[in-house]
Amino acid sequence: MKQTKWLLCLLSILMAGCAAYKELQPEPQVSSLESGYIEIIDKDEKFELSEGKKYFVRFPRPERENTYLVLDFKDKDALSTYLTRVFDDGEGTIIKINDESDQPITISVYPLDQTVPEFFWVIDNVSRDVVLDLNYRYVAVWRYKFERKHQEFKSILEQNTQSKSLPTEIGVSVNLSDIDYATKKKSLLEKTKNIEQVSQQMHEIESLFPANIRDTNDRAYLDYVMLKTRLAEELLFQKKYSNLLELLEVIGSSKPNIEKLITLAPEYAKLLKDRSTYPGSFYTAVSKDLGTALSGVTPYFEQQLRKKTDVSPIKVDIQPLLALANETASAASEDLTVLSDFITAFNNRAGVLANIQDQLKTLNQTISTASPWPSNTFYAEKREKLSRLKYELPSTDLQAFGRYKSYPCVGFLNKAINALKSDLYDLDSKFQRADMLVPQINLARARGDYNEVLRLLKQNGDLTFLIEQYGELDELSLTQHRQTISRSLRANDFVSAEQALKKFELDKNFLNLSKILPRKEKLVTAYEDSLREKIRRVSIDGANRFIDTHQLTLSGVDSLYQNPALFPAYALTYDRKPGSTARFNKELTDQMNTIRQVKFPETAIDAIYRAFTDAMHIEGVEKARAVVSHGSHYQGNQWKTKNLIAECDPGASKWVTKPMEYRKIYALPVTSNPGGNNTYVAKINLQIPSDAKFPVYDVNIRLPQEVARHAGNKQWYDKITFNKNVLKNEGRFTITAPDKDNDYIAQITPLQVNKTGDNVIEIRFDYQAFKVLEISIMAQKPIIKKN
């Protein structure tokens, strides 16, 4: 029992020691209000920290943003600490907040925000036993920084404040020429730099001010405002002092910088205008040295003017310098007056010259940008403007320039005025000619006579400004050519189209031929291709329409082949490139020949034959004869077409190639007696393969009943020939008569045929009709018959 109690006691001790960090809970509790330093204690005692132990303290989030938590404590070297937003007894990733202290030995400064409800100050190592002597403070960032720097800033200001004694010493104990300007300027520059750096740091602190700080009597803020005002006042004084040093340095020099003197003239005038700022002795000294410095201005400018070789206005304002000379009673006053008069006279003429040049430039731009095809009054109006410009031309009299009349810039100015005068009179002469030409051009345009317009312009080729106004003329000429050719092509007027194309090709009458030539050549080539293609298309389309229309025509078939629709629509004569026209004509002729001699007969024969077989009893003979007529013009190689021709041609033999099979052929009249008796012809050619040396066959001819029904009373045929030899019913050779009992079959037997070569049987008979008759023929080996 005692052992069990001992184990339980040990277990409770172990469980109590599981937490790695012990929380220190100050009394009073930590306050987040901004205030002075507050001590961290446990009621009336300080916390005692043991060597090797770990601790943490909670600090609530601040009342506002931009707040520091400042920790001031002794024995900081014995502690390893950090501040973090999240703390789980040392577990997980620890994100430490940066310590911004500039005294890290005794103070820690942590920036706080309001993103978490509380922060954790963690002591993760105690190197020896210590009593925690810690004070904390919540303070605005701007306040903490200003408090730390206030005295330092004031000290810098005091050390860099510029003395104001120099102006009181000038004219009394100090001459302008005695001053070491370089040293004073260097010293002043260093002081200004130091104060500006303080001002910059003050500005950075000000950016952290809370919005309502200006409405408070916060002591630190009032100190800030006072210091800022003193800094601004000192910087302003130092700027003015720097400007004063620059003014004094120029006139205090034994060889004044005239360029700077001229630039600073307005500043000198301001300095002398208000004489209450400095003592009278100061102004007396300045006036004296300034008057002396001004004596070098006129020689300086005369030297510069002798180098001037252009006619631009002299960009120097002498009046401020002249005013200073009068103010200081300088001897330079008279020379500056003469110089000022010269500059005024020169600038007046140069200004008028530049103004007229600008107006002339604008006038030329107006012409170059004007709408094409100017009106009849366009150049008369421009001549009026030129007259005003001529009137405004400045004089070239030299007396106005006094002692400076021999300066090069005066000569250049007069030369420029005379050149402008010449340009104005020359341009007026050209405008006068243009004024006369424009109405003639507009009249020719109204007639659409662009060649006349081009002629007039080329006769006056020196009027480039006028020609530029008709820049679209070449385009209009191109368009006119295109429209003429296109109109002829649309009307299929190939004669006119070819003539227009030739005219277009040979036309060289353009304002800018070199520029327009590439486009013109492309257009000519394109229209030549269009003309040829149109001729080809019209020819082929016309032929196809003709074929569609006449493929079933039965009468006058031979005359159809002479119809112009089956020939090229036009034969070109104009040859741009040697041989190209001849090649095109031949290609089209060959193409049309193929249509006329192959496509037309093939199409017509196929169509007529279908009509023939579909309705043989309707114009059957005419259809067959039309097929044969088309066949006489056929030069194609299609076996089907040739066979159809042969089927309809009574003079053509129809091959019989298989024994024991009837082959149907058409017996057609070879006479033309629609209302009476006609002679019919049917021809076959026995081409049956045989092993016999001398093949012999019985030839059966199945006749139409209407032809064979009277064969018992009279011979049904007029003549039957074999290879042009007449066959007679005599000897061993018989030709049996057809009758109803033998199914109207006539037999020729025995008929010995050639093993090779033709075996043509031609049957002629008369019949009282004008139509197509169907006959079937079959050849077989002879059958031995009993008497």
C-alpha cells in the first residue's frame, strides 16, 4: 500500500514537469496603454529565474498601429529572449519579431501590430540564476524615435547654423575681392547637407504621425513642430546666403564671368532694389564693383557678334544690364545703349524676315496639302498673299546698324532679305502662270481628256508645285484605261478590248512614269490575261451551250460543224511578247477543235443513240443518220462512240464473234422515200474463232414478221452477198425462206468462211416503209439434215 502511494506521488511530479516553458504572470497585469516605463513584478516582488529554465510572458496587442514594445532590463546578457506572435510551448516553427533596438545590450524594441490578440516574450535560456529586473513601455513609434533623436537633431542644427555677419562687414572691413568664396561655399554646402539630412529624418518620423496629432497639445509633437520650423528657417536663410555668395563672387572677381553676370542681372536688380536688408556700406560696395564688372559686357558681346554668321535673332536681353548700369552710374551705360539699339534693330529685321519665311513656308504647305484639282481662283488668291509678303519685306539699309554695320551677321541678314525677295518675285511669276493654266486644265478634265491635262502640265514642268497638285492624274489615267478595257470585256467586244489594251501598253504619257510604270505593267499583264481568259471562257462556254442546245438536232448535222460557236470567239493580233499571241491562238484553236471534233460528236452521238433506242419508232431513221453524220466528224478514240456510229451506219459491218448466239442489228433504209418503198441494207462480219482450217457455218437470219410474212410467195430479199459475191439458192448451197413455222428465220447454209480476214454478209431488200427494222443473226456449225 505504501509502495503504491509512492508511485502515484512520483507520477504526479513527473506530469507536473512536462511543460517546457513556465508562464510568468505579472501583478499588476501588463497594460497596453501608451505610457512611461512600468516594472514587471509579481505583486511586490521581482521574478526569480533559475539557471537552465525556460519562461514566457504575455503582452496584449497595442491600442493602435505603429506602436513599439520597449523592454528595459538588467542582466540581459544572462538571458536569451525573443518576441513572437504565436507560441505553443516551443513547438512548431518560431517566427521571431525583429528587435529594432539601437542599444541591444540593455534594451529591446519590438514593432507591434493588431493582427493577433497577444504577443509572447519568450526566455528560451537562462545562463545563470537571476532576478528579473524588467521595465516595459508601450509607445508610439514616432514618439520613441523622436525622443531618441531630439537632442541630437538640436545639436546638429546649432552646429550648422550659418553666421549672418558677412554682409555687415562688406564695405567696412571686408572687400568683395578679399572673400574666400570657395571655402565659404564649401562650408555652407556641408552645413546645408547636414541640416537637410535632419529634415529628411524628421520627415520620415512625421509620416508615422497619427491622424489627429495636429489637434493636440502633445509635448513631443510641439517640440517636433518647433524644431521643424527652426530647420526650415535656417535652410531658407542658407539658400539666400548661397545666392548672395554667388552674386558677390561674380562681381568681386578681377575678371568677372560675363556669361554669369548676364544671367544673374535680374538677381542683381532685386538685390539693389530693396536696400533695407543690409547696411548701406554693403550696397555702396556692391554698386561700385557691379559698375566695374558691367564695363566688360559690351566688349564681350561685340566679340561674340563678330563670330555670328547666321540671321537668327540675337537672343540677349540687354535691358536688365543697361538698367543696372544706370542704377550704378557705370561708365558702361553709353556703350550698352548703343549695343542695345543695334540688337533691337537687328532683331526687328531678323524677326520680320523669319516671320515672312514662316508665312511663305505655310503658303507652300497650304499648296502642297491643298485638295487636288485646284479651283480657277486658287492661285489668284495665293498671289494676293504673296503681294502682302513682298510689301512687308524689311529694308536692307545699313545706316540703322551704326558702328556695327560692317559685322558679318549684318551682311548675312541683308543677303537673306535679298534672297527672300528674289524667291517671292520668282514664285509670284510662277503663280501667275499657274493662275492661267488651271482653268484650261479644269476644262480638259470636264471633258475627260486627261492626255490634254498631261500635255499642259508637261509643257510647264518647272511648276513642280502645280504638278504635285495633280498627283492623282496618273492614277486617273490608269483608271480610265482600266475602265475602257473592262467595259469592252464585259460586252465581249474583243476587238475594242484588244485595241484598248494595246493603247494602254504603248501609253507613256504620265507625270511620273518611273513610279507608275511597275503598276502599269502589272495591270497590262493582268488585263492581257483577263482578255485571253475571257476569250477562252466565252469560246468554251459558247461551244458548251451550243452543244447543249444542238446535241439532239437530227437535220443539217453537217452544217452544225461550221457554226462559229464551235470556233474561237476571237483571234488575237496584238503580240506584247514575240510568239505569245500565236501560242495562245493555237492553244485555243486546238482546244476548240477538240470540243468540235471530239466532245460535240461524243455528246451528240451518246444522246441521240439513247433517244434512238428509247423510241426507235419515232424518227428512228433520222436519228441513226444523225449519229452517222456526227460520226463523220468524229476524231476521238473512244470505242464506245465508234461502236455506236457503226451500229447506226448501214454501210458498216456489225461483227458477230460468238457462235450459237443471236446478235441484233439494225436494218436501215439507204433510200429516202418516207411514204413509199425503200431499199434496206444490213451488213455483218463473221469473226468467230475456229480451230477448223476451213470453217463452215449455217447463218440464221431472224427477220421481222412484217418483212418475212410473204416470203412464201416471193423472195423476201433483193440480193445477198458474201464478201461482195452474190449468194444464190442453187446447188448444195441453199437460202431457206422464213415463215411462221421456223419463227421467220431465213438460213444460209453451208457457208464456208475465211479463217482470217473479213467475212462480210450484206443483205439488201426492199420494204414498203421508212423506219428502222431489227434483225437478229446467228452463226452455227452446219446441222446434218435428213431429206
